[in-house]
Amino acid sequence: MANVLWLQGGACSGNTMSFLNAEEPSACDLVTDFGINILWHPSLGMELGVGVKNILEDCLSGKISLDIFVFEGSVIQAPNGTGNWNRFAGRPMKDWVTELSNAAQFVVAVGDCATWGGIPAVPPNPSDSTGMQFHKRAAGGFLGSNFVSKSGLPVINIPGCPAHPDWISQILVAVATGRAGDLTLDELNRPKTFFTSFTQTGCTRNMHFAYKVSTTQFGQRNGCLFYDLGCRGPFTRSPCNRILWNRQSSKTRAGMPCIGCTEPEFPHHDLKPGTVFATPTTLGLPNEVPVGMNKRSYLTVVAAGKSAAPKWSKEDMFVV
């Protein structure tokens, strides 16, 4: 039996809604098949007021073993470092976060806000929001870069806006069943099993990417979304086109560009009107080229692909 406590800071509840749609395994499977005991969750917990506070205090005292502490949302430090803009159970939430993180065997940050600060941490950041162990790409965040839980692991980051439900449930199962030692984390504390490949991996538009055939509008069924519509698929580490959403689709499969929501830079630093769903270029060349390529080699590949593009690559091959 693994006890899980889930709290929420500065968040929209999007990751909770995503988690409740998990399928492999489902949220119910976690309890019935994998021995997870949810001590409390903002949307599932039955206790209110003093009842919730008693659970938290029992976790801190050791009366209840806190195996996994899950945090969703940014850690709000305003005003002036007090955290009083986000109070919970009679105290600033940030104080509970500090103490519960130190008491837990494992700490898991779910969603962009908890991992890197997310949208709340975008300048001017009036709520003084930050992530659990990162502030955007900079190590540190709220708990500090040297923090490790009782298990010896840093905060396990599961980013996304929201995170895919099965990323959450499968990591919880791995930890709860004693297989946390099999988790290999990248430099941003993300499990490599999910965050090594790029969103572009498995994209049904890869042939259009190779032939430089561009999509010109949202929802269009053929063409690559990178060249004109600002798709972040070649830069974003996620398995969104390998582990499909609702087992059916993804943004790019639905004709919408990837917005890079598993990376610390989300949302994009350049939010001027007309730049979000557009690919910034200089003399026709994208300002950013796919990871692992330089601009010279990219130019060569683009020229070769464009000249070799067969007629069918520009046609709508889908039959309704």
C-alpha cells in the first residue's frame, strides 16, 4: 500500500482533469490493482476543513506514512515572500509544500506550473510563482537545486499543460510498486521513458516535413505545421504522437501545431500579436532549426526535399 497525497497551488485544475481521464492504468486501477491509497485530493477527497488539516499534520508527524507527495500548480510566494496569496488549511500553501516535501519518500510535480512555474511565472509574475525545483529552465525553483526526497531522488517532473493522463498514472504506478529505481531522469528531472523523443516522432506529417510541403491553415489535413504555423514539434520532448491522447489523436494529427507545452519556455517568450502561431523567419529561413541540425545542413536538406517532392505529397490523400 502506497499513500499518495495530492495538493494544488496556483493552478487551473487542468492536470487533475487530465489525470481523471487516465486509461492505462486508470485512476480507479491505481486503487484497485496497484495498492495506491489516496489520502486526499482536491477533487476526490471527502474531508474538509479540520479533517484535511489533520491528515496533513499526521503526515508530518509520521503517524501516516507519506509515500508520494504530488503537487499540481505553481508555488505562490507573494506578497513579499509570505505566500499569503495562496493559503490552505490555515497556513500559506508554500509552508505545507516545504514540510510535506521533506516528509515524503517521493515528490512528484505534475504539469508545467508545478515543474517550471508555467504561465503564472511568466514576467511580470505578480504572484511570485515558481516551480517546485525549477524556475523555467533554471534549476532551483522553490525547494532548491539540492533538494532530494527521503528516497534520494529529486522532484520527479511530469510537465505538460496539461500532462498526458497516462504519463501521470504510469509514473505513480512505478513509484508505488517499488520500481522507482528504474526511472532515469533527464537534466530537467523528467522521466526519460516519456521525454527523450520529440513530439515530431510518430507525427503523421513527417513526410510533409521532409518534402517541405507546408500547411497554410488550422485543421488542414495535409502539409507540415512547422514551416508556417509555428509548430514546436521538432523542439519539444514529449511522446504525444506515440502515446496518443484519448488513444486516438494529437494536436498535429488534428491539424493544430504543437505549442511546446512540455518545455520550460512554454508559453513562448515572444507573445506579440501575430507571432504565436507563426514561424519566425529571416530571408525565408526559420530562425530556429530542428534540434541537432545547423542552419547550413538544414538548408541543404530543405533544398533537396523540396526539389524531390512528389505530386502526391501536396494532395489531400485522406478519404472521408
